[in-house]
Amino acid sequence: MNRNPVDVRPVALIAFGGNALVPRGSEGTEDEQRAEAEKVAAILADLARDHRLLLVHGNGPQVGQLLIQSESARRQVPPWGLAACGAGSQGVIGFLLEAALRGQLEAAGLDPKVASLVTLTEVDAADPAFQNPTKPIGPYYPQFVADDLAGRRGWKFVRQDQGWRRVVPSPAPVRIYGVRTVGALLEAGAVVIAGGGGGIPVVRRPDGTLEGVDAVIDKDLTAALLFREVGADLFVILTNVARVEKDYGTDRAMPIDRMTPREARALMAEGQFPPGSMGPKIEAAVRVVEASGRQVLITSAAALAGALRGQGGTRIVPEAP
Amino acid sequence: MNRNPVDVRPVALIAFGGNALVPRGSEGTEDEQRAEAEKVAAILADLARDHRLLLVHGNGPQVGQLLIQSESARRQVPPWGLAACGAGSQGVIGFLLEAALRGQLEAAGLDPKVASLVTLTEVDAADPAFQNPTKPIGPYYPQFVADDLAGRRGWKFVRQDQGWRRVVPSPAPVRIYGVRTVGALLEAGAVVIAGGGGGIPVVRRPDGTLEGVDAVIDKDLTAALLFREVGADLFVILTNVARVEKDYGTDRAMPIDRMTPREARALMAEGQFPPGSMGPKIEAAVRVVEASGRQVLITSAAALAGALRGQGGTRIVPEAP
């Protein structure tokens, strides 16, 4: 690597959900996820001309699939914890994205250099989230099954429209392992896939060993932490809408072109951005803007190219000095 | 990375089976695999003082577990192909090894720099292995289930002692993606985990896209290819015996201290090394010695430290000039 010139293109961190590969109404077959990965990769390859890319994907649907698979086979194969399910999802999603990106980068006449890293993220064993699990995950159960699992496995459940659903802790990311590796690979000009699903949740035991825990980590918060640690230039959160809206889903819905952290916090306090969906994205964006003084762009994959040229998207911008 | 001095320690590629984490008689729970990973990591951390390490692990037991999980849940979740199962196993094994290695390297007073890469390995769609699947994988089925799966899914089966078992193609690795990344990370002094399970098998379509295929790749052959491509210095194949034996398992068993490729081929021709176990290791070792002119060491994890000092282990050495 010392022989290569240093790559000076700005580093764009792109965070997107695991549902980018599992569109609504799809069964989530491997072929469907591969086809979606090709679409996302084509958009990202276009972006890769002028940017070095750091990709942080979510894993909601995939970790749900793994959990169902692991539980279905529990009489034949010891079931996995959520850390191992998260690790498995990093392998599968990393594979689909890397395969698609290599093809699309080459088709775009670019160097098809892609690295998918298995990423561990440390959380604090004393994080209050462990006392108060809130993140729904996996299948819907009838009540008697939920009661049984609560008794036998100590799982917590919430009642949702379609049945009872397991809830798991979502502690804050404290430390991402492998930041230097990510930095070195970006410097070498690779498209880097890291921090998938927010990272595999581990706690650090007093003797220094790292152990997986039954939790999930919000990928946007991990992306925000990775952005700061790597010193990236541009933070993009891809979602299913081209722009964030005020009064989303009502007659009065109004797209937001730009807002400062203060304005965003005021809208959050009004309950404009629901906790399970747009809330964590705005929260992550605000943290990044406040800590880095840089803008954050929230938009959809389809609107990304235009938004980068200033047409469309929602920008969270630093407070005017 | 340009700021760091170049690491001059020799690069040792260590290949070991997925069963290194699932000892015989174990159920293969996550806790058991974690405990075994800690043991392997302690041995490797010791080696890391004087070597840069490139680790290529197998995934036989883990990919079998994933396949059973995937098939058990097939009415709820679309089942995965073998490429995705291989990818999932890279995630899970990479996680367990990286977590253990970081702790053990730190305990040894070394820089805990570890990178686990998701690795794609290209195979040739015209490889004759696709016409003649030979590698047994996954659970044992009663005959009526095997017949049903053969009809519905087109799977091939062999009769083994405990029942019918699916056999899948094991094509030769043609190209490993990410070799430059592996090289750059080794140069930066990281312990690198790559090529797990021989790599995720992909074929290259005429339009340049990479697509996973239902196959498994021998990890020792992938390790041999990676050894040459990376230009590593020392090739070690860890197995469950300290030394390769002639007439293994008989009264006349004799440990082999060293042999040349010619001697190894003669013994292979005698049927000394069974195809499913020691055979591919000897085959990979012979290829490496012939292509690189370097020695290959075959030994067990427990005997490794001694073998590196010349006490124990079996060395495949170049023919005397």
C-alpha cells in the first residue's frame, strides 16, 4: 500500500437499512435480496467515482430470518444467541453486497476493490437498555407460545397487532473494533462494508475477553460513531423516502429541505419522528452534526444522486454561527 | 498506514478445520465454540509475537448447522443456498475467532489488531465437480426423505452408515477476491482471517456479475492459492494429529518427520491418505511446496509451538536439488 498514491476523494459514509435488500411484500428469498443488492450497488458504484465509500447496513429482516431458522432447528442444533445471529447476518449481507458491488464497479470502469469486515461493537453491560428491552425482533407468536418462551428462556414480549413479539435490549454502541482497519482500507481506496447491523454486540469482561450478548445495536448510532472515529467527510442516511417530512402521513405533510440540530430537536420533542423509524436517524444525524460540524443528508437511494447535487433530500446542517 | 514502519515479521498462513471449534462429541453450542476459539486463539497469540498471521478456517460443522437451521424453517423463511450458508458461517466463525484473538493478543501484551474478511472465491461453472458431487454435508436422512428431497430439490445423496446424506460439488478454487486487501492488512500488522470455509463459492456470469452457487470449496486448496497470491512465508496446516503417519490407525503406524512432494505422491498413490481427511491436506501441501519452493508444516494446535522449533510435526520439503 505504501506504493500507492494516497486517495484524496472525500469519504462518504452511507447508512442504509437491511430492508433495502428486502422490499416490502417480498419474501426475502436469496434471489430477491441479490436482485435488490444489485440495484443498490449500481447507485453506489455511480457515487464511487467521486467518493470513497464506507457502507453501514442494517440487518433487521435478515437477523429475524436467522433467529427463526435457529429456533426452528433447536431440537437438532443448539440455538444461537443474537450476537451470533448478527454475525451470520454480516456474513450473508456482506457477501450479497460485495458480490454485487464488485460487478457494478467493474461495469462502471472502476477498480472493483471491496472489503467486507466482520465488525464487533462493544456495549456497556451496565447500559440501562439491558433492564428495559424495547426492540421487537423475529416472528409473531400466539400468546401461549410467548408465555412458554418467557418462562423457559427468560425472553420478554410485547403485544403487537399481529401477535406477541420478542423484545430485546438495544444498548448504545460504546466502541467499534477495527476502526484502524477501516481507515487503512479507505486510505487504500477500497469500498468498505463495516459495522453491519450496528455491529455484533459484545461486552468486555473484567479479564479482557470479549463476549457476545443477547442484544441488537441501532445501526444509525453505530454509523454515527464510526463516522467520527474514521473522520469521514459526508454522512448519508438512506431511507425509504426522498425527504424527511413534518406531519408525515397527514394532509399537512411538508417536506423538510434543511434543519439545524436545534430545529430537529424541537420537532422530535413534538413527536414528529417516531422512535422505531425516523427517530433514530434524526437522532444519529443530530449527534453527527453537533460533534463534527458537518452536514448530514437523509434521502432515498433513488433520490441520492440528485440530492448530492443539491436537488432533493433533507440536510441537517450546523447552527448558523 | 503510510506512517507506520513496514512490518518485517514473516507471514505464516495457518489453515485449520471448522472442527477446531467443535471438538468430537461436543454439541457445538455457541458457548462450546467460544471456549474452543479461546484455546486456539491463545496458541495463535503466542505465535503472533514473531509472525504476522493469516488464518484460513474450515466451516464443515458450522455450515452443516446452518443448513439444518435453514431447512428446518423452510415453511417460514425461504431457505438459503450453500453460498449464503458459507457466508453466514464466515460471519459466525470470524466473530468467535476475532473476539477470542483480540482478548488473547491483548493478554499477551501485543497489539490486538484483527480483521475478519468476508471472502468470495470464484469457481469455474464448467468444473467437472458440478457433474459429480462428492462432498457429504448436513444431516443424515432416512431414505424416504432423501428420495423426496432428490425429487423436489434435485439434491444428490450417498448412503453412509448413519443414513442418507446430501453430497454437493466441491469445485477447485480459481480466484480469491480481496487478495490485495489481505496483503495490505498483513503489511499493516493485522492478524487477518480470510478465505473461511474455502471462501463463498461464486461463479462469474458473462455480464461480469458474481453469483453464489450450491457448492463447497476445500479450505486447504483455497489456503494454498491464497498462500501463493499473498506471497506468505510459512504454510501451516493444523489437524488433529501432531504428525502425519504412514499406515495410520494400524499396528505398523509410523510418524513421518519429513517428506518431499515425490515421496508424498507415492504414498498418496498407495492410498495412505484418505480423500475426505488427510488427502486434501497433503495435496494442498504438495502444491504449495512445488509452486513456492517453501516448506509446509502439518501438525496439531497443541504441538505447533514445538514443531516450529523443529520438534515434532510433519514437514513437506522441496526435493533436494
